[in-house]
Amino acid sequence: MTQTNIALDPEGYCRASDHPRWNQSVYFNFYDPASRLGCFIRIGILENQRETNSWFAFFRDGRPLFTRINMNLPYTDQRMATGLEVAGMTVTAIEPLRRARIQFDHPDFAVDLEWNAILPMQDAIELTKGGADDGFAKEIAHIHMEGPCTVRGKVRIRGGDVIAIDGKGFRDIAVGPRNWDFIKHYRLAWPIFDNGVSIVATHGMSIDGQHAYIRMIGKDGGWTPVADIIDRNIYEDDGMTLKRMEWVVTGGDGQRYAFTARRLYAWTFPFDTYVLTEHMMEYTLEDGTRGYGLGECGFRFPWAGNGEDGA
């Protein structure tokens, strides 16, 4: 496999291998409970497909505010290290891996927001025992860096009202193959709790029966490993939209974080024969501590199951 400059600059250009689905992507979300407003933003760049795709979806009070989804745009050679402009939005690294700015200006909607790291971004991929020959390493990603952030700025909605944003959210950076069809199903919980704890918990299930995780716990200024995840999703009747989550994440130090989550908003993002359901969730720990963050699920079609239905 062709070597890349991933370790040097994941926000810059990382030269593609010969994998047809080689991907560089950036992702951002936030929720501000005071304004009840949040977003899901993603840009995926597929160098060998000569394609770019993007999400730009904002919501308030459980309903859409502005949605611009483009899943088959021309390839761009821009990267966020020097300014990435796609479908009207501009994503710029202000301080490498710590601060990023997103701008968008449309007659009916505009944003100027900054994500500022609460914890250092960290690569949290854990592979199964196959190591470098593992299916997830070959088909999903080489690195997947995540980190919680404060998110501040302003949003202008149709009618001219300007809403000040002071919330929190996650961002991620991925480099490597991204073959969605390799994943039978996955589920993800990214809560940012009011007590300063952030959790990254992703469980992937492949079409050949492998399981792999992206998982870590953020607290006290750094990241600690996860020893175990028990993940239970309760879906609406469609089997894809989250109604509730009941998860237990146990740290390498033995500390247990049991939490539930209820849905505040849901949106669906298509990838041809794969679909992601994106949810903003309100999380609650056993002791009553609240938090907010992403709950995400992926589904392969024809229907391959949701991790709860035995398919």
C-alpha cells in the first residue's frame, strides 16, 4: 500500500493509495441547549473516484433549519489546512488539530462558527486481531481522529434573525479507504457530559463477521482506553431511527459509565447502497449528569440488519 503523509498533516493532502475508495474526510457537529440549535457537517473527498461529497444540515427544536446535501460533486484538491471550499461552505484550520472555522453565506442562511478543542484530537481506531491485514484496516480507515470542542459563533436564519451560538460538539478527521459496503452495521455514541467526561464509542460489524471499535474516554485533560462496551439501541418502527440508547462503557481503569440517551433530532444521509442515520441525543449518566452529542448508525442494503434484529 502506498505510503501517505498522514502523520505529518492529516488536515492537509494525504496521497491516495491504489484503493478505489481512498477517502479523506472531515466531520463537525454541535448542539447548543440554550438556543436548541445544532448541526451535522461532513466533507468526504474520494481522490481515486474523482468525487467529493458533503453534508451541511442545521436544525432547531427538532426540525430542519437548512439542509444542503451533495453526494456526487466533482473532486477538489483543496484541504482544510489551507481552506476547503465545497458547496458554498468554507472549512479552514485556524490552529492545526485545535481550532477550525466554518463559514457559509446564503440569502436564507449564514453561519460563522469556530470549533476550539477541549481535548487534543486523538486517533482511536482499534482493529481486530488481523493487524495490518485486518479487513477494517483495508476497507474503512487508517486513522480516525476525534475530539470534543467548544463551538461559538453566530447563525443567521431566514427572516434575518441572528442567533448567538455557545455550545459543544465533536469533530473528526479520517484518512484511508472508506468502503461503506464492507460494514454490515455500525453504531456510535459521542456524548459530551457536563461533568467534563467525553466518550468516543463506535462498534462496527463487518459483512464477514468481524467486530472492530473506535473507543476512548476523555477526562482530566487527556484520553484513556476503553476495556469494554455494552451497546443496546432501541429503534423506531423503521428499524433505523434511534428512539433510545442504553449503553455501558467501562474504562481501562475499571470505571463504569452507564448512560441512556433520547433523541432530539434525526436526519438521514445516503451513500448509494448504504445509509447513515444521524441523531443529536440528550445523554444521561446513572447519577443524573446530562450531556449532549451524536448518536449515529449505519445500515447496508439490501437490508443486512441493525444489530438488534438478529439479521
